Amino acid sequence: MEKHKIEDESQDNQVVVEIRRVTKVTKGGKNLNFRALVVVGDRSGKAGFATGKAAEVPEAIRKAIEKARKNMIHIPVKETTIPFDVSAKFGASQVILKPASKGHGMVAGKTMRAFLEVAGISDITSKCLGSTNPLNVISATVKALSKLSVPREGDLNEVT
């Protein structure tokens, strides 16, 4: 489970989080495929993730990158961190994300770190509770980050 950086001619940064061998058992035997988990982002608040399956690794990565570009979400970034604490649960994984001061750095596991890096968040503290399955951890991270919102000027009701 190594992290590979792939640079493309486009603006997006892509990181392969996991490549796993999967098999489908049929009457005729076992069919071997590869599943790639990839995160894609522009380092300025947009990021997405996806999986791709194929008989060969490069094809699985290509499929995952294509899907991830379509599934990108916007993350409100306040300087180099997130605006407030947030947590979410997906499957058996639970993640807690807390903002950190500028220069603090990123305290996160390898799966969360990959997603947060491509999203452009560099100062954050996070904790993963429960299962550390990469697919569930990234899904919980995306769920938590999609809860974030920054109030706009018109959204605040002034109480006098």
C-alpha cells in the first residue's frame, strides 16, 4: 500500500492511495483484477476521490482518475486550514478534523493526509477512530469536509 504521485499535463494533482488485487470466483475459476483508489485535487479547495477496477494496474488508475475528476467537491479553506471542527462517520470508520494554527503542519494518517494534501489543506489535526479501511476513511473524510461551510455576507442576520 504505497503512495504514488502521478503528474499529468492538467492542473490536478493525483495521488494513488492504494492498489489492491481483487478476485471474482466463478464456476470456471478465479478472475483476477486490480482496484486502484485515487485522490485528485487542485491544491486550492477542490478535491475528489474514486476507485477504478481493471485487469491491469495502469488502466485501473486511469479509470479512477477520470471518475475522481467528476466527483470533486469544494472545500472552504480558511488560509491553510479548515474554518471549524467537524466529524463524520462512514461504515465502521469515524474521523475528527480540527483546524490548526498556521505553521502547525498536518497531523493525519496516510489515507487522510493524501486527500487533505491535494485539497490544499496544510495545517490540520485529525484523528481516525474505528476501522482504518482506506475506502471508508476517505469517504468519512469527504463526508466531514462537505459539512463545512463559510458564512457569506448576506447569510448573517444581525441582531440588534
